[in-house]
Amino acid sequence: MERRPFLCREAQSFACAFRGITALLKTEVHARIHLAATVAVVALAWWFVIATGEWIAVVLSIGLVWVAEALNTAIEYATDLAHPNEHPEVKKLKDLAAAAVLFASIVALVFGIIVFAPRLIPTALFVGSG
């Protein structure tokens, strides 16, 4: 069996990954919601010229949600292939995977509030009336 050159193998890996991203966006409504949220958050971050540390928090939060969503989708597809009929253990597995997306989304929301609330809500609410 002939071994392909390193760059060809890597290019093929990236092609597979991009097909996965395309499939995720075409088949999962929540992925499209995450995409809209990603665009909105990046636009806000750019508009407010957030600090480098805040960018790190925003990018890591966005990445966490996308990774959780992709893994959740992969788990759902794998369990559907392995056990197409309803089964309580399969339901539990899917629920746990969905919980991971919820946890990631909550973390991203908290970071979003920390970074953007002071910029979106009048400063007087944070400083007090005195």
C-alpha cells in the first residue's frame, strides 16, 4: 500500500473537517443559532474595541460552545446509527450530550455578561447613585 505524502494527508483531514462543519450547519438548527450568536458577539466585541483579555474570554467561550455542539451532534448521530429504536439508555446519553451544550452556553453567557454588560447598560447602574 502506497503512503501518501504528509501534506496530502493533512489536506484530506482538513477537507473532512470542513465537510463536518458544513453538515453541522446544514442539519442542525441550533448550530445556525450559534452561528448567528457568534457573528453578533464578534461584531459587538469589535464595535466596543474590547481588551485582549476580553477577546480571549470571548473566543474561548465561542469555541467551547461550538465544540460542545459538534460533539453533541456526533453523539446523536452515532447513537441513532447504533440503536435506531428508542431506548432509555440512548436517551440518557443524548440528554447528557445536550447538557454539555447547555453548560457551555451558560458559561459563554456569563462571560458575555461580564464583558458586555458594563458597555451596554448605563454606567450609573454599576457605580451607584452617589
